[in-house]
Amino acid sequence: MSEKKVRWGIISTAHISNWGFIPAFKQTLRGELVAVASRDQSTGEEFAGRHEIPKVFDSYSAMLESDEIDAVYNPLPNSMHAEWTAEAAKYGKHVFCEKPLAATSAEVAQMAAACKDAGVLLFEAFVFKCHPQSLKLRELIAGGAIGKLVQMQAHFSFFLERPTDNIRMNKELAGGSLMDAGCYPITFARYVYGREPVSLMAQCRIDPDYGVDTRASIVLDFGADAQASLVLGFDAPAGSGAMIFGEDGYISVPGPYHPGEQSAFTVHNGDDVETFSFATGTMPFAPAIEHFNDCILDGKELMVQAGSAAGTMDIIAATLESSRSGRRIEL
């Protein structure tokens, strides 16, 4: 194992870095956070001082051009992911990009191609895929713990007050509940089944003032008489969870998307009930960040392949089309 550390920079001072990325990064061992780039120098300096980041760049390009950086975290608005990921790849930087990876499936393909051509790694930050809870969940399902999968339910919602200037409600920045909250249950359902759905039906609410969806209900058909029912949005109290049903039992997952320092799920099989608990001692992002470091330093294979993000974009587009037309949409 290499003793070298990956030198990271953050593109922008986005709020998610404060509570999600940086505290978790400090729990990892194989990376060092050396720089942040901000279009406003004073904002960048305040951010860097608060998080003990040694260097501030006054533009994204300046940081990407620097030889002092090996990898970047891209938490920009959804509409800017593709442009700045491709720019990072051009300068040989590995990219750990916020989810959803892009605004369209075409952008996903462009980002993946740019990174492949540059010989750098691209990771979509669905960090649950690197957590022991998720790995054990898939192991049990594959081993037949609840029999053949037939149905699952998943939800993710929180209340977003309006009026607001929150980027989640900005159509020009690829906002909306599907792009923000919805990408989680959509990705989790495909992770659980291990394949892509073949069709869907959906209903959405479009906010007349902002022009973006604020809630949606989706039924994904995975073929072989297997479905997933997903509920998401900005119009309900905060909550998330999943229930996975097989022919022989079911699994209850109260925290599927952001398992943290302690998490658990419960397997019900007839009268038998077993709880699997996980105490990583780290925040949700930490296992994924360290996995990315390992892949860069040791040549390990990424657990999250960027190409899978195209399926998310196709499902979101089909969800909006199904809601508009009232029809089932083939995928």
C-alpha cells in the first residue's frame, strides 16, 4: 500500500462541503485537503480559514491548472457538473462529483468520455454504495435471505420553504425534487435489484412559480413481476427509508441513503427477525472518500461506475414525460 496521499481541492465553497464532505474527509487517512477555489477571494479565504485549508485559488481554472492538486470534489449546481468535470479531467485531475452526476444522460456520456480519455477517475457521490451496510444488504439479497425480490418501497422527502432562492428550485440550474431528493431512491432501487427497470409510470407536481417538480410518485417495473414504488419531494416533513420484499420475507432499512457512524437494518423471515448493525465511527462520506483514495493510489476498481448515472437521468426524464402524458414509458 502506497504511503503517498491524494492531494484534494474543492471547487467552490458550496454549503454541502461544510456539513457533509469536509468533516468526513477529516476522518480519512489517505488524502489531504490542500486547496479551495472560489470566484470570490474573501469568501474563499473565510472558508479556508474555517476549515484549515492552506491554499485559496481565486478561480476554478487556476486550481485545476495547479500541479499541487491530484483530485477535486465538485459540489457545484447540477447544471455545472459536466463543464467543470471535463475541465478538471483536461488537467489530469480525478473527480469526486456530487450527485446527480449530470443534468442529462448525454452529459453523463461526455463526462465519462472526458475522464476516460484523460486517464482519470470519475465518481458519483452516492456514498451509500461504499458503506458496509449497503454491501451487507446486497450480500444477503444475493444469497436469498428473503427469496426472490418482488417489490420494494423507498421514499425521501423534506420540506423546502417558498419563496426561496435555493438552487434546488432553480430550473436554469437543473433543479427540482427529482434531481435532488429523487435521485436517491431511484439509484437505491436499481442498486437493490442489480439491474435497470424496463418501464415506469409516474405522477409529478410542477410548481407554477418556479417551473420545477416539487414532488413525485414513481412505479418502476424491473421485469420478472418485480416493481419498486418511490415517493419523493420538497412538500413533506423530512424522512427517508426503504422496505424490500421478497417471496420469503422482507428487509426494513430506516436509513438507506446516508448511513453514518451507526446504522442498522432488519431482516424479517417468517417468525425469525435479525438486525444487522454497523458502527463505522465515521460520517457518511468517509468510506467513499477513502475508497476513492484507494482507487487512485492502489489502482482498485471503483464501486460506483460513472456510466450508471445515465440510467438515473433517463428515469428522471421518463418520469416527467409519464406525468405529462399519463402514459407508461418504456426505458
